Amino acid sequence: MDHLPAWLLNSLIYLGAAVFAVPLSKYLGLGSIIGYLAAGIAIGPWGLGLVTNVEDILHFAEFGVVLMLFLVGLELEPRRLWSLRRPIFGWGAAQVLGCAAILFAAGAAAGVPWRVALVAALGLALSSTAIALQVMGERNLLPTSSGQAGFSILLFQDVAAIPILALLPLLGGVADPAQPAASPGVEALKIVGVIAAIVLGGRLLLRPLLRWIAKSRTPEIFTAASLLLVVAIAALMQFVGLSMALGAFLAGVLLAESEYKRELETDIEPFKGLLLGLFFIAVGMSIDFGVLARSPGLMAAIVLGFLAAKVAVIALLARGMGIPCAERPVLVLLLAQGGEFAFVVFQAASGARVFSGDTASLLIGAVAVSMLLTPLLLLAVDRLVLPRLAGAKRSLAELDEQQETPVIIAGFGRYGQIVGRMLAAQGIGATVLDHDADMVEAARSFGYEVFYGDATRLDLLRTAGAAEARVLVVAVDDTEQSLRIVALAREHFPHLELVARARDVTHWNQLRDRSVMRVEREVFESSLRSGRSVLEVLGMAPHEARRHAMRFRRHNLELFEQMHPHYRDRKKLIAVVRAGRQQLEEQMARERADATQHRQGSRHPPGWDASAGMDD
């Protein structure tokens, strides 16, 4: 393969490693990030040795972090960002300075020179924006209190990286005589000018420019313009020595209220995902296992030491910020790991001769190892810690007063709420039970009378008035819990009429096996209405769309009755379904063929069925 161009060969290696390692990692329950890291280790200098120019690839892959922060900025309007100013500069500063202070003290106590200890402490205090935001996005944590806190701290770290890098030449005391020293005033003016250009350009120029490009109706040019925008801003920020990611984030915030927000997100998202994956692969390749092999004890001490120190500080901050206990473990772990900016800091420190290249390799390896450990630690937290926290959630006092209503509703989620509100509108009382304390409190805050309790308990059903009630509505969303409630009611309260919610076809059949005849599939009726809407949008008259929907509804319910005796026999079930579908299609075809001759001389539109069972 020597005749292949280097870029083509490297692309083949990177994509092949990612396509193989990431699905395997996700299949094993380890997540995509650890798959990328493992792929990097495998193809890097200490694996198969397929790629050796790790530093160049890492610099290029850091652009994935830039794109990610641009997209994050698009989701934050300026007013919302302004509302986060206190957590950004308050809690963010507390995290960086608190972690750096403890790590510096530990290094000094171990006899490390103070310059080395200071730079190492500042670099290790930073966290991985790329990993943290990706994990938060995958877990839908960004809108939560822990997500907002983590984002604020990470944003401050990106800002803090600038003065840390500016400090290194002063600590190293080595200047290049061929490079004249720049005036601090000139540098400050350059920084202010670039930031002002981004702010004013985002307000005055970018929207008209994007509007002009959009009028060309050339999607690929709009994609190119989106990438050009981010690349140009990153280049400007790099030119004045600021963080490229911070500049991209600022540009995203300025365009958050733009009408082209969604278009920009759609165009940049694929590039962001690929480059972030490349970044994690480069991190895996950058792990220097030679340093680890020479000093395994020291490497372990550094990794465990800085992780423990950061966990302690961030846990205290999370408690002070009022973050719920169930959200703290993930936030603490994501912020405890080392960050991508630490690579830049340590490489720059080595170049400024603050410490030796071996020390830089040791610290970079420690950061990379912490990134590699984080997905594994998150997996352990998910399996060992979070279930206990969920089981230890505060509960409310259960229902203890005898109720006397004709209806009992078990479950007050999105399904049970509609049933309860409809009954209340008719003046019919209902005893509502839900075993989720948070749901109960939320419903009570809106004025609903909901009792805390698990409807699978016989004593609770008795207290709820099941012996005298006429109807039990089983509206819980858990299939097993639903079946247990039905079995309990059938055994002890046979007079109760059961009205049940079915999540899917299997659940519907299981309920029918238990002689529950009033079963409603939770999305069936709404799906029919959506189908009617589609037919109307395509030009069909509303009354005809309604007629076809009613016919399909009746046919589907009849088909379910035919399928039920055979739902455990896959071959017979498939035969029944195919025959029923063919019958419906043939019937509809005949009706369409006869529609013209029935249209004239009829008082009602063709096929109008006033007795159909679904209202408008």
C-alpha cells in the first residue's frame, strides 16, 4: 500500500478503526467514547503503529471541539447566557482555583519544584469539554441543573486557559531573541478588536450574508459558508492568542436568535461528530505507554491523586450549588477527568522550558489515562451508584384514608391525566394513585388530588376503595406492573370493570389473556388522526379522509380479534395479518373505483358513515 497517498491511507485507517471499535464498544455497554479511545490506542505508536504523526492529528482534531462549542452557542440566546454569568465566573472560578490550589499544595509537599507544581496543577484542574458535553448531550442532562452547572464551569475553564498559557513564558523565563517582545498594549488592542469584530459582525453582517447565500438556493454553498464562518472565527481567535473554542462559542451565541439557526446546526453537526471522533482517536494515540511502563507507580499516583482531589472539590461545589443528589455523581466524574486544553498547556510548558519533555509526557499520559478511565467509571456509577440513589429517593406518605369514589386511576402520567381530567370535567370523582413521588408533587402543585402509593399492593387498593368502586383504570406505563395490577384486581375485586392502557401489541394480547376487554393502545387513535391529516394535506376532502380512517379503524380492531388466538404462533399470526391487509386493500380499491358513480344523486358524500366510532 506504499503507492497510496498518505491522506488516503490515514483516512482508511481512522475510519476503519472507528467503524470497528465504536459499535463493538457500544455493544459491550461501554459507550462510543471509549470505543474511539480504544481505536486510537490500537492504531497508535504503542499499538499496531499504523499512525505515528499523533501531534499533527491531535491539533487538527481539536477543531471538533471548536465545532461542538459553536453548536452549543447556537442553543444559548444572549439573554440566557447573561443569566449564567454568576455560575460561570462564580462556581467556575471556584472549581479551577480550588482544584489548582489543592493539587499545587500536594505537589509542593511531595518536593516538586514550585513552577512545575503550579503549571501541573493549573493544567490538571481543567476538564474535557468534548467528553463532558457529549456525555451530557447523550444523557439529556444539558437542560438540568447539573447540566447547566457543568456547562458554566466548562465555559469558564475555556476562558481560564488563556491566562494560563500567557503565564507560561513568564515561568519559563526563556524568550526567543529572534522574536521581538510584543507590547502588552498592542496585544490587548488586538484582542479587543477581534472580539469586537466578532460581536459587531455577528449582529450586523452575518445575517445579511447568510440571507444572501441562502437566496442562491445552493445547499452545498450554504454548508461551505457555515464551515467558513467557524474556521474564520477560529483563525481570528488563534491569531490573537485566544481560545478557538471560545470564539466559536461566542459566534454561536450571536447567531442563536437567527432564522438560520437550524440550518447551521444541520450543516455542521455531521462534521462535528466526525472530528470529535477523530479527536478521541488522537487522544488514544497520544497515550505514551513508554512513560507509563517506566514509571507505573508514579503514573498511577498522579492519575488517582488528581482525580481524588477534583472529586472532593467538585462534590462540595455540587452540594453548594444545590444540585440534586441523583445528578451529582455524573457531574463530578465528568469534571474530575483531565481536559484537552491540558495537552496544549503541557506542550506549551515544555516548549517554554518550564519542565522537561519527559515530565510533559508523564502529565499528558495522566490526562489521557483519566479520559480513558472516565467512561468505565461512568459505567460503574450507572450500575452501582445511581440505582441506589434512585431507590433512596424521598417518598411521600402513602394513602391511609378510606376513599369512596366510583373510579380508581392507577398511574397519573400523560395517559392517566387525560382520563382524570375528562372525568373531573363531568363531575365524576376518581381516586388517583401514582408511585412516583416527584410526579405526585408536580401534579399537586397544579391542583390535582393525587395520592402516593403503589397500586400493585392489595392493602392500598382496599384503602383506595376498590371494594366499592365500579371502574379501575390501569394507566401505568410499565407492562409488568400493569399485568400485576390486573391480576390483583381480577383475584380480589372481580366486580371491577377494568379499562387498561396497552403500550404495544404484545401488551394488548397479554391483557386480553386476562379477560380485560376494554383495552386501548396508547398511540392508536392519535396515529389515526395523523393519518387523516396527511390525507387531507395531500388533497383528499376532510369527510373522505375521515371515512377512510374510520374504515381502517374498524378493520384494525377486527383484525386484532382474529390475531389474538394465534399471537403465540408466529406463522399463523403472519398469515392472518397478510390476509387481513390484502382484504383491506382490495376493499378500499373497490370503493375508490365505485366512488364516482355514488357521488351523484346522494344526499351525503360517498361512503359517509354518521355512526362511525371516532369523533371529529
